[in-house]
Amino acid sequence: RRDGDLHIGGIFPMEGEGGWQGGQACKPAAELALADVNARSDLLSGFKLYIHSNDSKCEPGLGASVMYNLLYNPPQKLLLLAGCSTVCTTVAEAAKMWNLMVLCYGASSPALSDRARFPTLFRTHPSATVHNPTRIKLMQKFGWSRIAILQQAEEVFISTVEDLEAHCKKSGIEIVTRQSFLSDPADAVRNLRRQDARVIVGLFYVVAARRVLCEVYKHRLYGKSYVWFFIGWYEDNWFETNLEKEGIDCTPEQMREAAEGHLTTEALMWNQNSNQTTISGMTSEDFRSRLNEALREAGYDIDGERYPEGYQEAPLAYDAVWAVALAFNKTMEKLEKSGLSLKNFTYTNKKIADDIYEAINSTSFLGVSGLVAFSSQGDRIALTQIEQLTENHYVKLGYYDTQADNLTWLDRERVIQWSHPACNTVMLCGC
Ligand SMILES: CC1(C)CO[C@@H](CC(=O)O)CN1
């Protein structure tokens, strides 16, 4: 028997104003996974895994100080879990100096897909670029060969648009105009009207999305001759809430009218086949029940639909801990052959770090968030789903598996003049 304890650091965004406070649901999810892996006699045999965590508030500076305290206070940590793109960027760029792997459960920035800057980073949260092949697939399916882009000037959207432009170039799709704005989209939306944009991909946070939609209403840039792609991870009724608070001068009815029919794309974070048993023995719905119970105990009014931030991403944190446990298990089996164990790891031991890297790099298991596997850049390989807002409700239109180039289409779309909305005038596209 090999007795001992294995320790990892956990950096969770719990409080704070800026960014994403997803640690509120992700930390409880990680703790559920910790209990589950430690209860398995066939995993980490004899060793118990511990997470030592602190709050980063989704602030990179505080995240760096949390990391420093985790590393310079015993016990020695073998790996770091982190959330928020800004914190993961800071932590992952530094972690290599301590030969530490970093597993991010809540980081969507495309900039993190960079082995040169982040040689030890893996993330169970997919990059925002995962939407782009899906958008292209839909444009090809419906014959939209001329599109426009409207984006907020934020790093995550700037790099997502660069990736989208590359996909469009490869697919022969013309970008007739790319408009960006800092916080007021009025001019950008007006320019879309001037350029007669008909198929528009919108990339912005939800507060900006409400401003865009009201401008779209004012410029009549919606209805049967327009197709809008919005991001799918806004809350369901995002287009009719907070209007007064945010100074939106459109009524809920006007917002609903402008929003009707838009498409959304988003990465799947909960295994869709809710009857499928995952590696933990649970289905994703079993996980949901256990998470809800844990969150009720933490004081959240789940039955009153008052979910904490990060609820959507909780499976990613749960599966991140499983990925760590499985990788440590694989590494221990390998080290044992040379009479070593993870207890021999030190911050200067690159050899064992490489073994842990190899073990994580070859991860492949069915988690509550679906199949968990990483690209060569450490990015989560994930499915995406496509929805359409129809009479105030999001209807699932299909799923896309980029790896297999397989679009599962449910034929539920509401007619939005799918045939070439871009061809409003013959000379425009000769149709
Ligand atoms: C889908 C979303 C909301 C994208 O931002 C992630 C947080 C981040 O990238 O900082 C969390 N998940």
C-alpha cells in the first residue's frame, strides 16, 4: 500500500465585481469530485487527494498572490486548478517556472491556445473559438456566402473574430464589413445598415448585447431578411431584463420583436445524453441533483431558480478534478516502475512534471460534461449546440461535432427566409 496525501491548489473566482464569479458553483462541484475520487479504492490507491483553495475574485493580481501563497506554504502542491481567462493567463504563464500543470475549468479566451506562452496549460472549458466552425457550418448549410461581423472591443472577441476571419477565408465566405465598438454600438449598427449587412455574427457580453438589440430595433435591422448569430451563454431572457437599470430605451416588446428568430451557438458543458453513465457512475442529471443539493446546503435558493454564477460551467470543474486524479493515477503507475512516487515531485523536478504532462495530455474519459479530451494546445475538445429564439423561447436546432464534421440537424428551425437573405437585390449576389 502506498500511504500519503497528494495536494493541489485551487484558485476560484468567488466574490468581486469584474469578470466571472463562477467559483461560486465550480468550487462546490470540484469538492464533489474530490469526495468521489477519494472514495474510489481503484484510484490513487492509498493516496488521498486534497485541494487547497482561495478566492481570486477573477482578478489576475489577486490570483497571482493566491498562487504564490499556495506555492510558498506547505504542503507542496502538485498542480493548480484555476478559473477566469485573466487569472489563468497569469497563473499559466508563471506555473512553468515551478514545473506545475495548470487545469483551467473556466477560461474561454482564445489567447490561451498557445503552447509557447502556456506550455503546461490544459482547460476543460472550451475556447471561444469553438463556436466558429459551427457558424461556418450553418452558413454553408444555408448558402450564406456574405456575412458581417459586429463585435465589442474586448480581447476575447478580438481574437475570436481573427479566428472566424481565417475560417471564412478558408471556406470562401466573404466578410462584407467588420464593425467594432467599445461600449456604445449605435454607430457600428448604423454602419451595418449602410453596408446592407444581412447575415451578422455578433460577439459581445450580455450588457452590450442589450444595447445592440435596441439599436437593431431602431434601425429595423431584423426580421425575415436578416439572420443574427448571438452567443448562446447569456441567460435565457437576457433581451428583456435590466432594461431600465442599464438605460436601454426600448421596451421589452420592442426587444422581443428584434430578438425573434436569432440563432445562438454555444459549447455543450453538460453531457447531452442524460441517461449515459459517466466515469463517476453518475449521469449528468444525477450530477445536477447532487450539485443542487450541495448548493442548497451552501444557502442558494435553487428551487427559487436563484443559481450561483458558474452553474453552467460546474461540470467542467467536476471533470477537471477527475482528469487530475486519473492523470496522477497513470503517473504513479509509471513512476512505481522506477521505484518513485508523486511524493518525489519537487518544483525543480522537470522529469516528473513531464510524466504528469503526458498523462494529462492523453486524457480521454466520459465526464458529466461529455467526452473529456484535450487538443495539442491543451484546449478542451467540445461539441456545440445551435438554438433559435422562437416566440420568446430558445429551441434546439442541432448539434455540431467539429472533430467529426458532423452536424446533427433537428429540422425545427422557423422559416426565416433561409434562402439567401443576403440577396435582397439581384445585383448584390446575382440570385
Ligand atoms: C461561457 C463563459 C461565461 C465564458 O467566460 C468564461 C470565463 C472567462 O473566460 O473568463 C466562463 N464561461
